[in-house]
Amino acid sequence: MPSRAKTELLNAFGEPFYVEEREDIGECLPPEDFWSRVERHLPAGAADRSSSRLVWDQDFLRRAFFGIDPALPRQVRHLHDNLPVLSGLLGVTCREDDPKLVVAADLPYHPIMTMHPASTGSYSRKYYPRRQQDWIIKHFHPAYILTGDHHFLSRLEELCEFLLYSQYDHEGRNQFTETFYPDEYAALKAQGLPQQWYGGWDYLFDWEWLDAYGYTWHLHEPDHHVNSHIAVAMIRAYEVTGKERYLQAAAAFVYNQVPRYGWHTGIWNGRRYYWTEYNPSGAGHPTLDATDNIQALVAHAAAMLGYHLNDARLLEYARGLIWYLVREFTVDGRWYYDGAENPRNRRRAVSHDMSCLYPALGALPYLYKAGLELDPELEGIETAWDWYKQDEPEKVYQVVGRIPGNDEAVQVAIYLQSQGSGADVFKVPALAGIPDGEGYGISVRLTKLVPPTAAHPHWQAASGDDLTPVMTPQQLSQGIKLPFALQKGEVARLAYTVPLAGAQPPADLLLTVPETSYLSLPARIYFPFPAEVEATLRLPDH
């Protein structure tokens, strides 16, 4: 039973802070036991969460999910079209002059193989199909969303099918491991290990690794933090294809593997937190190996799955993991690698900060849309965001859109978002591939935008801040003095038409969706809820 008394913990500097109702069970728990423990802590009314709240109406989330680089699909195509497609390399040592990335022509679904890490091979220099989720999440999924090109979707699904092929089932079977490493799989099975790995993926370990906390990872063993990233990839695939098997693969992992990493909870500043171990729990294993970024990675998968399955336990667990992250940032002033419960916390190791920030950020729209009371978590992650982004006072994205019925000109739009307050100059990027147009004026539309709300679910022009000055290209290149104030998170749009004069619009900037849908592209990628995706820019005719 958790203690009702206050428990003293020490931050990374050895200074005390206090938690209540601390409970730590360093055991691999049966899934039904683990998730029933979360259920006991559900707030009233948590059994069926649904919400009409609009993510764009939340100031921090709107600010954090602003803008997408339209050049990404071209970069993805260039990289993957030039990867060598080779056979006979699984398990072969990658020499200094060999390609670092190869497509396996002779493996089912043609995964991408590399050594680990890909840049140095300091852990393993052998070719192995590692981290397919990175290519899905960072490359093929956003490239497909931005273009609708089924080449990207086809490759996304192919890699997802490989992930299904390399996932442990309820009997401990793994088609990839059994087929290509039969002796190693047989040795693992004799120890009863694959049967414990239901839902996990063989994604990395072609070597045995003694980690810094003292746990030795077996050959072909799944973890639960990077595997959580795989679950996120599978849910992304479900969101664009509707194929239930991808969602169920993520569910098999979250429901069965997370409980193997101990049960840890408590109350800090009046709110319940949870944390999960770095290594599988149990006798002889490190059980106080709290690591900050692990909480964020698991929270991301749990939040997405909880939203799609309407499982209040997963949503609550994800929220509590994020509250642990808020606690850690608050008491330490930043994220260090280890958590306060970890005996190594005082070393103040700086590592994996962004693996705290971005997965936690990815979880928040799903929790918000599910209707959770989330203000303290949002405020805490926003504080961390501002600390890590303090050297980025603004974001600027330039896009080019075709004009319906007009092949002789393009619409250029530049979006500026202030990350602080008082942004007063709109810096216009150079327009590669578009003539300067010396000697003529350009009619510019400069607009301060009002974000969507539940009552008005589209971006609109701020009253009185929708102007149409005429400027020369030289004046544009020098930057425009804004005639209105931009406070933190506010957005201005500068748009104008540029004649092509026989030139082609710059392919890196050209959108395949209407330019008026640009601001909703982050929703299409990161939280494809219908109302958020359908929000467009609606300006009055001038």
C-alpha cells in the first residue's frame, strides 16, 4: 500500500522536495493487475471521455504545432530513391567504405538496414533492420500527407508490414527472428523469454548490451521506450489507412509490455504522477532506473492509443507520465537524463532532452481532445518549451500555391509566428526560381490572423489588420515593418502574386494542397481530428 506520509526526494542538485502516496513495485506485473491499478486512480467521470474542444483553440498547442516545411517530400524522395537495394547483407559487417543505409532486397517487405548507430557502428557494425519507425514517422507519413503521393503511402505500409512480421505474438512467435536467426531464437525460447515479449518488436539488438544501469539486453529483445515509438508509427499508419491490424499491433504492445516495467506512482503538487522503468523490472534487475525521456515516449503511445480506443486508463496513465516530466523540469530547472528516484540523478547528465519535449508534446493533443482536465500539464510543458526554444524568437515558413485558372503566376504566402512578444519586422525570404521583377510594384496582402475557435472554426483576418500596400521586390527583401503588434503565438501572413515569366515555381516550396489549408497541415500529420484538419484560412475578398 502507498504511504500517506510525505516522502522526501532529492533533485539533481541534492535539494529536497516532497511527494505523497508514493508507491513503488519493482516487479513485472500481469497486465490486468497493472491496468486495474491505474483504474483505481481515474478521476470521476473518466469512463467515457469525448470532447468537442478544438486543439487550435488552445494557445500553447497552436503555437507549438505551427508550420510544416513543404520541401520535406522532395528530400524524402531524393534520399530513398538513391538508397542501394542489395541482397545477402543481413548480419554482414558494414565496412568503412560500405553504404551506411541499404534496402534489403531479400527480406520480406524490404526493410532498411544499417549498423548501430548508423553513423559510427560503435555498438554493432552488422547490417540489421533497425528502427523502421523512424522512416515511417519522419519520412513517408508526412511526405504522403503533404503530397497525397501513393508512392509514399505504399512504402509506409510496406515497412508497417515488416513491423508486423517482426512483432512477438501471444505465444512468443516472431516470424523474422525465427526465420533468419533460428538458433538464437531457439536459445531464447528455451529460457522462456519470447513468451514474455508479447507485443514487442525485434528492432535493434543483434548484440547483447550491458546498459549503464546494469541490465543486459538479450539478443532480439524488445524494450518499451523505443518500441513505444514503433507503436506511434503503427497508429499513424492506422490513421491514414484505417487498417485495424496496425492499431491492434500498437495495443498488443502497450497493454502487455508496459506492465513489465514496474508500477510507480505518487502525488506531487496535488496531482498524481506515474513513472515507468528503463529496464524490465523484477528481482535482480535495477528497479529505480527512472529516466526522464522514457516517460515521454511511453506517454505518447499511451495517449494516442487511449484516444482511439476510448480507454480512460491509458489516457490517465499518459497524463500522469507527463506530470512526472513536469515535476522533473520544475525541480531541476531543465530535464536531465535521470529521474529523481534514480540513484544516478546527481550526475546531472544532459542527454535526450528533445526526447522528453517532443513525445510529450505529441501526446498532449490526444489528451486534450479526449477531454482530460489538463491545464497544469499544458502549463508545465509550455514552460519547458519556452526554456528550450528561447533562442528561437519567431518561426517563418514560405509556401507557394498555384492559382486556379492562372498558369502564368503563382501565389506566394509567408507565415510568421512570434514565439515571444513584440515581433515588429516581417523578414521575407528570398524566392529561389522566381524573377526579381525589377521596376514594378507588387500588391501585397499583409494580414494578422485570428485562430479558430469552437464558435468560428477557421482562421480569419483580425479586424482592421488586413492591409494591401504596394511594394517593390527590393522593399520586400529588406523586410516589412509590421503595422500591428504580434504577441506570443500570434501569426501574420504576407501574400502576393508573382508572375512566372516562363520560369517554373520552386518545387521545394510548391504545395499540393490549397494554400488556404497550409495552417491545418500539422493537424493532418500529428493529430488528424476532423475539425482540426478541416480548419482553413478564410479571408474576405479585396
